[in-house]
Amino acid sequence: MEIALYKIDGSESSKKITLDDSVFGIEPNEHVMYLDVKQYLANKRQGTHKAKQRAEVSYSTKKIIRQKGTGGARHGSIKSPIFVGGGRVFGPVPRDYSFKLNKKIKSLARRSALSDKAKGNAIIVVEDFSFEAPKTKKFLEISSNLNISDKKLLLVLAESNNNVYLSSRNLPKTKVVIASDLTTYDILNASNLVFLEGAIDKIHSLFGVSKQEKV
């Protein structure tokens, strides 16, 4: 699959970028994408929730009413869950929500997500650029030139670039990641994916595709 290479002013370059069909052209597998997103969200959960059970509530253990003669039910402790302030029955306790997912499933999920975006014409490849200093205004100008300033944007870099990251940090609909950290969740959560030219080769190499020649 070949797509146009754009300049930061929004115009098309004379070059074309080849997206390998084994990464950007497969039939998306919705179930593995679901599993990968589920694992990503589960791994982010802190799992620090806690409610006190009746053995942990700080109250007297004295029998609150006598066993017989009251005309009511028998009660042995104010810690009982039926009383206000009593312990909670089967309350939440700290736990680890993370679970294992095979590497091949995660790889297929990312390739499925990338292919889904490619089919929806939601992938843009831009010539490599950098900023001499963090400048949000300059970042917004590039987004406007590409006609994606009002959409959820995921910018994929070949390698870490602190000035580009800082330029986008205050923008609520924008996220910047490097190619090696790209996740299925990030891909599906964005309306448009913008790859820098060098990031495409990085993505191909991550999935075992040999370097493509530019047309």
C-alpha cells in the first residue's frame, strides 16, 4: 500500500511511502484487539480498593442485647453488617488486576488496529521534523496545516524528542509516543494517526519487515 508523504506545511511531497501489507493491510481481528485493550486497561488499575470486614471494624465486642426476652431477633455484636457502621460482607480487598497475554496476540492486535486505521484513511505520514525549543503554537500550526487540529491525534515518533513532546503536552486531544511504545489502545483511541517518516521504518522493523525503499 502506498500513501502520500506530506510536508509540515500540509502540501504533498513528491515521495510516496510504502506501508507493508503484513502490518497495515491485514483483515482486522476484533477479538484480539478487545483482549489487548482489556489487558492494557486492567494493567493500569491500581487495585488498592479496601472495605473493612466485621473483624476489622473498631467497635466493642460486647453483646448488645440479651439473648432472650426482647421480642426481637438475637444480636451478638454491633460489628454485624446489618448495623450502620458494621463491617461489610465480602467487601473489596486489594488485588492485582493484571493478566498475561501472549506476544503473538498482542502483535496481531496492533497490526489489526493499524490496518483498521489504514482502511479508514486515518493514517498520515509527515516528513521528519523537530523544534529548536518547545512551542505549542508551532505544533498547532502543523496540525492545522494537516486539517486534523479538531480531532484526536496520535503522533508517532521514531525516537524520543523532548521538544516535540513538550509542545503537545498541554493539548487535551493530542498524544505523542515513540514507535516502540505504540499500543493497541492508543491506536484505537485516536481519530488520526500521524507518523513521522522515520517512524514507519521503525514500525516495520518491530514487526520483522525489511526496510522499504522510498518511491
